[in-house]
Amino acid sequence: MTSPSFKSEIIDEQYRRKYPSWGDPELAVTVTLRGKDISAYQFTCKPEKSESDSGNVTYAQWYVQTPDDTVGKPYPDSGMENEK
């Protein structure tokens, strides 16, 4: 999600091709881990205007939400390094 190719491969190549007039999407990715307990994490991101290119948007700040924390925290966060 934070790789340079994410925007070009997912947003530009798939979303914009299918929905060209819908504008810049807000993104949500849900990851479910199954094991002894089931855990679900939702990663969300809103488009932000690029400071260097006013016609471009970036998806730089992601947030992770859990069932115990529906507000979410910035991701990646140095305090979460061992939880990734």
C-alpha cells in the first residue's frame, strides 16, 4: 500500500480505467488474520493534493483500525514496528 507502484498499479491502471469520471477514491483495505483468534485490520487512506504537482494526488498517509480502535492510528507508525 505504501510502495511507489501501488498508485500506478491499483489506482491508475485499474480504478481510473473502470471509473474514469469518479474522481479520486478514498481507499479501504481489510486484512483478516485467521488462527486461534480472528483479527481484522482495516487500512484507510484519503487522497491528498500533491504539493509538488497540483494536478496530482498522493496516497501517503494510511490509518489502521482494529475492532478495539475504530478511530485508527497512522500507519506505518514507529511504535507499531513489531506489530506489523
